[in-house]
Amino acid sequence: MKIILIAIDTLRADRLGCYGYHDDISPNIDGLAKDGILFENMIAENNVTQSTFYR
């Protein structure tokens, strides 16, 4: 199994087509979501990116 983790600090899910946004502004991410597994729920460990990913 291959896993691609996309972490974008200030991107809202409701602005991506794969989560229902009406404009076609994220065709590459939408394509990955269509052919892979799309997670509906995500819980952030922290509200600051640096402390979430860098330990």
C-alpha cells in the first residue's frame, strides 16, 4: 500500500471539489481522492503546524 499525506496549513476542506466545492479549483487533489481513500474526519494533534509535524 502506498500512502500520500498532503498537509496544507491553511486549506479548508470545503474549498476542494472532493468535499463538494462547486468550482473546479483542485483537479489534482480531486483525482487523488477519486482513485484513493478519502478521509471524512481528521483530528489535529495541535493547532500549530510546527508542533504537529516536527518533533
